[in-house]
Amino acid sequence: MELLVASGIGLLTAVGLYLMLRLESFPVILGLTFLSYAVNLFLFAMGRLQVNLPPVISPDAKGYTDPL
């Protein structure tokens, strides 16, 4: 799973950078779009790649206190 997500992020980044280095304006816009997709996928993958687990801290964790 990690290899698939890392490959997807790398591919989106490579395509985005390639399109941004073109001289026309439309491929530059598409390149920015692909780069934004790569950044979003990277940020989502930073949490966890496991199913049905909280992204950062679980309420059951030792030392967890409810902020409210």
C-alpha cells in the first residue's frame, strides 16, 4: 500500500513539474492542478495508511485528555 501511494505521489509530481515547464499557458495550469493533487495526496498519506484508526491520537491513548 505504501509503495502504491508513494508511486502515485511521485508520478503526479513528475507530471505536474513536466507540464509546468512547458511554454504554453494551458499545460502550466494543468501542471499546477497535478501538483495540487500530489500535495493533497501527500498530506492525506501523512496521517496513516491503516483503516479504521484515528489519524493522529486515539482517545484511548495513555496521557490523552479531552481538550474540552
